[in-house]
Amino acid sequence: MIREKVRVKSFKINDICVTGQSNQTILEVARDNNIEIPTMCYLEGLSCVGSCRMCIVEIKGSHEPTPACTAKIKEGMEVTTSSPQIEAARKMILSMMFSERSHVCSTCVANGDCELQSKSVELELEHSEVPYLNQRFEIDASHKNFVNDPNRCILCTRCIRVCDEIEGAHALDLAGRGLNMRIVHDMDEPWAASQSCTSCGKCVYVCPTGALYEKDISEEEVIKKRGIITELIKNRSQR
Amino acid sequence: MKKIRLATLWLDGCSGCHMSILDMDEKLIEIAPFIDVVYSPYVDTKEFPKDVDLTIVEGALSTDHDIAMIKKIRENSKLMLALGDCAITGNVSAMKNLFGSDVVLERGYLDLADINESKEYPSKIVPKLLDKVLPLHEVVHVDYFLPGCPTPSDAIYEMLKALIEGREINIHSLTRFGK
């Protein structure tokens, strides 16, 4: 296999001159330089899929916003991470996440420990800009320890990626299209009947909302260990 | 100084946000000299008055009566504030949207009823349920949003104080959806 040689590239983010390696993304270089870009589906250590579009940035010469988590850096590119258009687009994206499913914070176990909830504070969204769709999905509570509630899912696919890339089981995947898309186990079987699930709980830990949660614990007891996965990956790479 | 003519309205919600207003405790005394409560569950006014400066609305829109009332109130209010998650997102009130109003009526008046020989839902005097419970801003223009379940009393206090003093505030450090 011929490996592409890693080169150092210089470019600008918000008029600040930065450098990064050619295999890095805009988001990685921005974070290295303490430039904040909001993210949702991104989790350090997992692959990037750009499914949520929260990290969109403007690149000079491009007509459409680009997700910073999947865009590789280029020599001389000029990136803008915040503008009235970008802010408006992010608010619209967040509104669509809130309106697509039924995110009723007051009845959710993740109330107070939810990335969707805290994102509304970060992006200063106090009401949805689009009407609510009021879709209902069946809850899968068959597993002895965990519950999958698609009504609270934002389809970030962190659970799929952590199961595939870190646990190595690939017990989860997406089924359906568009508004009907949901997270399923194996060939859309009840969680308890999944042959490949190891019941490790990593999917539950990385879930940004209350879509995947531990059974029989109250809102006060919920601890989402999102950072634990990033630590795990760091420790493994050091071996 | 002219007092702010304030109305508060309780639609499809649990009244927790109205409790939260009362939870301001001694700060109510601080606010009181600047405010005249002209219509509210707190006072005994039957008709919604004209020329209200600010109407605070708790709860979602659930019935045809709610819709008619909120439109009339909007015409008579200079400013409207949606208070709490039910008014802003539908919240718990809108959870029945996933099943539909008929399922809820059936559950309430047939399945769980000990005495209902005619097997009918109430249809006279009581307002008709909408197919979908709606947040306020999907029907009328809303000027301010103050989310929370319930909205913390400090957020309500800061908001009212800012309106009295005629300045803008950033509500996001004070409250958010849920708790």
C-alpha cells in the first residue's frame, strides 16, 4: 500500500493563521488552536460522519456550508466558523432536531445531562423555528439493562460507531429512511434477542440524549460517561 | 411612572409556572409597585381587558376555545411572553399528540370510567379538543420566550425587571428547556 505522505498545511480560520497536518480535519485543527466549533454527532476518538451538520463552516470560494468534522484541510483555504448565516443555519438544524421527534425534557431521564438540551443554551435557541412533527416510535425495552427509545433519538450514530469501532460487535445499525429512520439491533430484532450485542453499555454511555438509557434509574442518577470512551481509545493507542 | 398592565393566562399546563411566579417571594414586593395585574388566575376578572401591556401565557393550546381566546388576547396585548415549556414546545400537554385526542378521550371517559352508561364523551359546554396540541407561537406572534419546566422564578424575576427597566436581557444564562 502506498501511503500518502503527511504534509504540513497552512491556512486561515477566522483570519487567524493556523497550521495542521494534511490528514487532519478543519475541526481538529480548530480545536488544536482553541477555536470553538459547536458539534453534536462528533465524539473524540470515533470516526467522523458529519451526520448532524452542527459543525458547518464557511470556506471562501464554496457556495455551501461544509461540515468541519469531515472536511480535510487544504493549503491556503480561508475558513469562517461563525457568521449570521451560519448561526441561523445551526439554529434551524437544532430546531429540526427538536421538532422531528418528541423531546419532552421534563419526562426524560437525561434531563439535565443532555447534549441536545445544553446545545439549545449554547446556540441560544428558546423555541423551535419549525412545527413539531409528533411522530411516534415503539420503545424497545426488551433488554434486561437498557432501553432504546427512538422518540428521543437524533440519529447522530455515535452508538453505531462506538459498537463497531471500539467494542467491535457492530450490533447496531440504521434502518428505514428519512423521517422513519431509527437505530436497530442486528436485523431489526428486539435488543434482548440480539446475537451480536455484548451488553457492554458503551452505546448508552455515548448517547447525547435520553434515547439509550439504563433501566430502573431515575433522572438524578443518570450519568452519561461520554468521556470514558475517549479515554479508552487514548489508552488503547498507547499500548 | 405608568404601571405596566400585566395579564397572565393559564392554558393547557399544570400551573407550575404560575407557582413559579409566586415563588419570587419577597421579590414580588419589589416588582409590585411597577405592575398592575389586570387579568390572571390570581385576580377575579371575567373578561380580558383591552390595552394590556404584557400578557404572560402558561400552557399549550389544546382546544378550539384556547385558539379563539389566544387570538383575542393577542389583539389586546402589546407584548406576549410564552412562559414555560408547554407554551413553547407543547411539552407534557403535547405528549398525547403521539396517540391522538380520541385515544385520550377513550381512556379517560370509557376505559377508566366506572359510570358512563351512554358511552359518550362530553361534547356540550366543554371546549372541543384539537387534533394536535400546539405551542403558542404556531398560532400567534410571541415576543418573548422563557423556557423551563417550570421556568425558575429567578428567570421570571429578571425578565420582568428588564421589561420594567426597558432593557434587553439574555435569558439563556437563566433558564432552558427542562430543568
